[in-house]
Amino acid sequence: MPSEVSRLRTGVKGIDDLIEGGIPEGFLVAVTGEPGCGKTIFSIHFINQGILDGDKCIYITTEESRESIMRQASQFGMDFEKAMEDGKLIIVDALMGREDKWSLKSLDMEALVEKIIEAKKELGYGRARIAIDSLSAFWLDRPAMARRYSYYLKKVLSKWNFTILAVSQYAITTAESFGWGIEHIADGIIRFRRALRGGELKRFVIIEKMRQTNHSRYLHEIDIRPGVGLMVLGRVERRVENYKLPPDVMRRIIEAKRRAEEIL
């Protein structure tokens, strides 16, 4: 009989319920979607749950400062500052270009991997989880490199048994920034969406891929609430055409993907 899959809770119960209790240990999961749909807050939940579960946790931030991530966590009752003081968490700042030990001066993939391994050695032995928010920042000016960079990251870090959340930004007006390569290489894809309904911003999540998992295949509405964070409200009874991308946007995405694959 096959052995039972060891899973890591994400910290969002409603999402864990969609993936048989959590993300399989050792997976690289792509967290994708437009800006403002909940990817960073989901990543914060994932790391906070790791702290609670005794995992060694590393958060890579490329689009906000270390202090910004800490402030956001505190808004939801998550004390990242204490976790850092207790040696349970390292936040690597890849935005501000500081001189301190846990900063990256440039968005270089090899430097990122070296810094992650250095952080793991600092944290010590034990199960480890990483959130990279966002990984697509490393190839925004060279999107055709997305697959190669993603493969390199997964190949090297798999030897260290990390479970990785890799955020992939998706700008609806510039399909060039979307990381096609990571979706092919990732063991799972959790896609966040947003839409205006009756003048109100609505957010959604769907599990598009999760290996070794009988995952939900339905769209679910989510909300972000002060003091709580991200929560799943329930399954959406909606036709696919009500939330899929407009035809002209899909055409640009397909064309960008074709060009990237030709370069590779």
C-alpha cells in the first residue's frame, strides 16, 4: 500500500479543506493571480502556520520591505517579530537593497538560492517551509527565463526538503510578466482571482493543480478581514464565462506563452 502523504497546513482552514488537509510536504506550489487578490496574505498565513507547527520558516519579499510584511502579519494577530527573535523565522528582504545579512542586493536566482540555504543553516535542523513573494520578480525583464529559473530553484532546493510557496504575479494588461514556466514545473497551482460584482470587489480562489491530492475543482469566494486574515466563504455557483478572462486578454496571454516557448 502507498504510504500516507505528509501534509503542511496552510493556515487557512477553508483552503486546507480543498486540498485534503494541506500541501504535500516537499512540494513547490505556484500561487498566482492579479495584484490585490490575496496572494501575499495567503503567504503570510502559510508562514505563520509553519511557526505554530514548529517548522523552520523563510519568507522572501521582493515587492515590499521586511517591515511591511511584519506589519501586515501583525494586523492579523501574527507576531513575526517575536518569531524572528526566537529563531523560528528569517525574512529575506530583496527589495530595499540593504547591507544587512538577510537582504539581497539584486534579483539574482543563484544569489536567492544561496541565501535560502544560508537561512536554513542558520535556523537549524527540521522541516522547513519557504514563501517567495514573488518569484516572478526574478524574470520580469526576461519572461522567457521563467521555466529555466523555476526548474533550477526546484532542483536545488528539493535536496533540502523545503515546501515552497512561489508567488507568481499576473498583470492582466501585460501578459508578459506571467510566469509560464513555473506552472509547468510546480507540483500545485493555487490561483487567486478578483472581479467587480455590483460595484463591489470580490475575491476568489481555485485549486487548479495539486499532485497526490484529490482536490476541489470548484471556484470558492474568499474574503480578507481585519484581525482574521484570509477566509473561504463558500463555493461559487457561477458559470465559467462570468469569471474567465476576456477573449482579448486570453489572446495576448496565449501569444506571450507561444513566444516564450519558442525562445526556450
